[in-house]
Amino acid sequence: MAVVEKTALLDEKMSEVFDWSDSKQPVRDALWNHFMESNGHNTDETEASMKEIDAKSDDEVRSYVEDNLKK
């Protein structure tokens, strides 16, 4: 049986997932950078935030990115 990764969206390029983005970085990296900027570059807090994102479905991640990273 094939294992389906629940958060495959995180490894896609921003520009491939969101028509409003021209970034070639993966969604995972964009979120990491977003969390680092929002918490004063605290790696421990960023890691905790990324663990929360990892637990979300692709739809939930997509919604979070739309609400927080879209400029």
C-alpha cells in the first residue's frame, strides 16, 4: 500500500500552488520564513509553529497561506 503524505502541498513551489505568487521556493520554506519574521527569529517557536502546520491538511495549509502570506 502506498503511503500518501498528508502535507504534500508543503513541498510544492509557491508559484505552482498559488496564482498570486511568483516565488519558486517551496511552501514549507515560505512558511518557515513567515514564522521566523513574525516571532523575532526564534527558531524554537518557528519549529513549534511548523509542527502545527505539519499536522494540518493541505486545505488547511492552503487557507493559512492565503490568509497570512498573500500580499
